[in-house]
Amino acid sequence: MKRLTRRWFLKVLGALGLSSLLPGPSNAASPPLTRDTEALAEAIMPGAKDLGVDERAAALMLKRPETARIFFSGMRGLERYSRDRYGRPFHSLEEREREAVLRWMASLPRERIERLFFARYRRAVIAYYYTCPEVWKRLKYNGPPQPKGFMDYHLPPGGGSG
Amino acid sequence: MGRRPYDAVVIGSGAGGGPCAYGLSVRGRRVLLLEAGPRYDPYKDYHLHEDDWEIRGFPDRERGVYTFGEGQPLREDLGRLRSRNRAHGLFNPSPRRRYLRYFNVKGVGGSTLRYQGEAHRLHPKAFRIKSIYGVGNDWPIGYGDLLPYYKTAERVIGVAGPDADPYHPGRVPLPLPPHRLSYASRIVEKACARMGLRLIPNRVAILSRGYDGRPSCNYCNGCSYGCPIKDKGSIDVTFIPKAEATGRCRVVEGAHVFRLDVRKGRVREVLYYDREGKERAARARVFVVACGAVETPRLLLNSGIANSSGQVGKNFMETLLWHSTALHPMRLDSYRGIPIDSEVLDYLFPGAGLPFASGFRLFATSGVALGPVNFALMYLRGWGKGFQREMERSFGHTLSVGGIGEFLPNRDTFVEIDDKVKDRYGIPVARIHAFLGENEIRLLEFMSTKCREILEASGADEIVEEISSYDLFAATHVFGTCRMGKDPGTSVVDPSCRSHDIPNLFIADASVFPSSGGGSPPSLTISAIGLRVAEYISREVLI
Ligand SMILES: Cc1cc2nc3c(=O)[nH]c(=O)nc-3n(C[C@H](O)[C@H](O)[C@H](O)COP(=O)(O)OP(=O)(O)OC[C@H]3O[C@@H](n4cnc5c(N)ncnc54)[C@H](O)[C@@H]3O)c2cc1C
């Protein structure tokens, strides 16, 4: 299984000249960023990690300095809340506890950075998850649109004479 | 191309400029076509073959800059006209109309690179709404004046559709037969029949058979993501290659025209920045502006020309749209097919007795969520396993219908220069002001009721999304900012689209429309105007 690494974060941020945004490993208070990022993606879309969706969603947010800042502030908020409430980092919480953290983030006032972060990261995880052909099979979606097109467009889905 | 001077410079290569350049070059004229945007290669640049095609969208390399004025205050009693969505609630919870975007494309081929391929002649009555309904404006030309150019445009583009169309008397056959209705549209067709409405196949610039070296459509429905197989008759794969093949049309991409220089009452040259940002000038005997209904007035106003009437930028008209999407108990996979395969024309310029003047058009559409990503993001709430189960249960069940209606010009709806905001060349941008009048609101009320009734009659369960021009400005069809007319005091160009003020200046795009056509898609008419301007210039000016 592919795992997110600190080196990966450094590479993405380094390319943008934003390495300073990544909390240092020696800092005891620094969030276990890689594990939490994976766990959050997995809580949003179970199966996301195996499909590499966590990495793609994080990479999307790290593309620009504004969204990279939202990402790190949001992850810090998630980490803090998990520790305050359950005494453990997000990635070691039970499924039920993770669900409660997600509900907390989603119900915060609009102006709170954790809510903004969650909205963006959720959107990115869901979007990339549903770009995966493995997932399309379960939906019986026969994409992408090209090069085959949908020549059966005039028939009921799955063939038949309509 | 040698060093001989150009006969004409055409600015903008979209639905109007491309055909105009074609019309001039096939008549032996030497044309310089200046286009601000890049040239896209349909085989390489579009993303419909990729798994993340929905995220990538149309690969806009450059977007125009413009600003918006004040939003119209919304009325509390018109809550039913507001845009809403099951997952996100109201799109615009604010008390004012929100400006989202003027949808257009900068590129060789203009906005037709993203258009959905609807290719209509205007209804003959569309040219006379003032005479018939007492509202808006009549055109100084009629259906008959555009007829030969419509036929040429349909032939060059390769329009498919039914021959028999009761609303266009004396119609000649289109080059290609109509497309079959999609499975979903056949359900809408039956519902319409039950309501006494007639859903007929649409007329589209989408090939139903191979034509002119281009393949037939494979019904991927991705027209607005950029057609990668060239069956959609956008201007870049139809008029422009034919113009270039004459050897007399030179297309310069990345050429931002910022001024037309007038000396002794005539345009002497155009000034533009090239792809490297270098200032250049081009001269010709005639100049045609075809930058679209927002950028054309911007260019004229920034140049301080052709505005003795004070009408440049006035009479702006936008897209008056209603769109409803529901979930149907049956799986339909309505994302297959072409974007708008069928339409109801029963309310296009109807008789008396309805609560609005002029009219509108209804259509069956595949909607906007064409794949799993958009479906998930637009219609579902939450996360986790429950989300995934709901997705598996409801994906493929959407059914959408919509309507577009007449937008009458009014004093508060116009385009002006925003001196405070400049583009990357330091040129002030256009500011758009758009307000709906009473007729637009009555049309929206009627259209929304009909759309909801059709969905109900189709057996759909729950409406999951409604998008409305009432509270959102999201225009794809814009018109009217340099309207044509006989009176130089109230119009910018004459019936030949020649400036009343400057004899070697013409306009050939959506800006010249005196009215918006009752909800008909405008591109074919814009192209017919472009061809007519070319013929007029060739015959009457370049002699
Ligand atoms: C998503 C979408 C779907 C649509 N679907 C349909 C449909 O199905 N049927 C239909 O009939 N219509 C449709 N339309 C509308 C249609 O595309 C437009 O009405 C039409 O293309 C307008 O033609 P135009 O020549 O006025 O402007 P455009 O086609 O927009 O062309 C203007 C060109 O001028 C260039 N330009 C602007 N300023 C300058 C400058 N200063 N210097 C040089 N070049 C400049 C621009 O880059 C652009 O290429 C759709 C539009 C969109 C965006």
C-alpha cells in the first residue's frame, strides 16, 4: 500500500518554495501530518488511501500558497481537537471518534479555518476518488467519455432495446 | 503571403469573426485575422480521454478579465425562482443577484470551442418583436436577408436536424439527418406529449454522419469540454481551416488588439500586443471588429470611436435561463448523447393570452453533472460509506430540462469601461451591469413552472437542483452592445453592420443584435451575420 511520507510533502512544497510551511520533525508539538492526512482521506472516502487519492487531494491543496496555508492550519486544528477531546492523534482514533471529529469540522462557523479546510479537502478527496476507474465499475459508469463515446445512448443503460 | 497590404483586418475569430474572414478570403480578399487567444489542438489539448476529465474541464489557457456592477436587489416574494441544490442549499443566499461569470473562450474559434453545438436560425418573428408584441426592438433586416447566409453556414459547419420544422416556413433540408433522441429524452418526449407539448429533435452543429472529412459524433456529450474528434462544428475546425486553405487568410494567435486608430474619419490601423507582449500595428482598407458583445464595446470605448450615438455598450442582453434537474426512479444514464438533443418550440413567439411578451424555448438536456465527480459533488451531502452507498444508488438517475427566454434591453443593463481595473497590458477592462425587468421575471416564472411540470410528468421523484437567472448571472449568450439600426442616433451600426460614424469599420458579432431572439441559440445567426458582412464588404467596399 502506498503511504504518504514527509519526504513527499517536502518535495511538493520545495518545488513551490514553500518548505517553511511544513512543521519540523523535531518539534514535539508538530502533528503527525502524514498519518493524519491519510486517515482523514480514508474517513471521507473509505478506500481512498489504496487508490492514492489522499496524495492527489493533498497535492491539489499544496499547489498554491493560500491553499497550502489553509491545509496546514486545518490539519493543525484537526490534530489539536483530536488530542483535546480524545487524548490521541486523529489517525489513532476509532471510526466512531473520527466521524465525530469530521462532524465537528463540518459544523463550525463558516469563517473558521478548519471548516474551510475541511470543505476543500473533502471536495478534493471526493473528486479524485470518483476519477478512479476501479470506483466507476461499482457505479456501472463506462467512462471516460472518449475515445469510446456512448454509442448506446438511445438505449436503456446496460443495453436492451428500450 | 507576400508583402501586399491586407484588404481587411478581422479582430476576433469566434462565431462572427471566423466566418467573416472565410467569406472575405473565398472572395479573393487578403485577410489578417487577429485573435487574442491561443490555437487549441483538439487532438492534443482536450481531456475527455483522461480519467480526471471532469476536474480538468476545458483547458482555458487564458481568461478574459472583466468586472461587474451592483447586483440587483432580489424580491422576497420570488423565493421560488432562486437557484438551489439539494446538497448545498441556496446558491446565492444574499439579498442581491450574484454575478458568477460571463462564460466565453479566448482562442482561435472563440466561444464555439465550448459551445454545445445548438445551431438555429432565428424564428422569422424574432426580428419583429417590437411590431408584434410592442416590446424590445425590431431588427432593420429580416429573416429573408439572412437566409442565404444561414444556408452557407449550415453547409460549412455541417448542421444536423429535422427538415420539417413548422416554425420556419420554406425551410430547405439541412445537410445532415437529425440525431436520435437519447433514452432519457424519450422519457421527456412522452411527458411533453401528455402535457400537449411537442418535443422535436434539435438542430445542432454536431455530425450525425461523417461529413467533409470529419467523423460522426460518438455521443460522449463532452462538447463544452472541447470536442477532441472534430465532429462538433466549432469555428476552428470549419470556417478557419477553409479560410486558411485559400492562402489569403493569415491567422495571428495571441494578438490582443487594444486600439483602433482613426485619422480623417477612417480607421487607419489597429494596434495590438503580440504573443511576446510587443506592440504592433496592422493596416488594411477595412476593419471588422468581432470580439463578442463584451469585448467589442470595450475596444471601441477604449479607442474613443464609433460612438456618436452614445449607444456603444448600451442595450446589453444576457442569457435568461431556467434549468431543473431531478432524480428519476429508473436508471437513465442521461450523460450519454449530445448536450441538448431536443426542444419544445411551442412557446417561441406564441400568440396572445400568455403572461409575457415574446417567448422562450424549452429543451431536454443532459444537465451539467456529466460524470461521477460532478454528480457526487453537486448532489450528495456528507462523506463515508453512507455517501458511497447513496452514490451507487443514485448515479445515472438524473433527468434535466431547461428553458431560455427573451431578454429585453433595459437602461440598467449595459457594458462600460472600468477605469480602475486593467488587464495585463494596462488596458482598462469592461464592467458588466445586468438587471432583469418584469418581462424576464414573468418568463422565468412560466419557464420554471413548465420545467417542473415536465419533470413530474416524466415520473421523476425529487428535484435536486434548480439554476435560475433570477439570482445568478452566468451568461453564455450575450448580445446587443453595438446594435444595428437605421437611425444613427439610436444605433451603432447600419443594417450592413457598418459603423454609422466610420465608413471602413464594421462589426460582425453578437454585439449587433437588436433583440435576443427569444431564447434561440445565437451562434448560427452570428455566423450568418459574419458571412453577410464579408459579402457586403467584398461587393460594396473593396471595389
Ligand atoms: C459553454 C457555452 C455553451 C454555448 N452553447 C451554445 C450553443 O449550443 N449554441 C449557440 O448558438 N451558442 C452557444 N453558446 C454561445 C456562443 O458560443 C456565442 O454566442 C458565440 O460564440 C458568440 O460569438 P461572437 O463572435 O460574438 O464571440 P466569440 O465567439 O466569443 O468570439 C470572440 C473572439 O474575439 C476574441 N477577442 C476578444 N477581444 C479581443 C481583442 N481585443 N483582440 C483580439 N481578439 C479578441 C476572443 O478571444 C474570441 O476568440 C455557448 C457559449 C458557451 C460559453
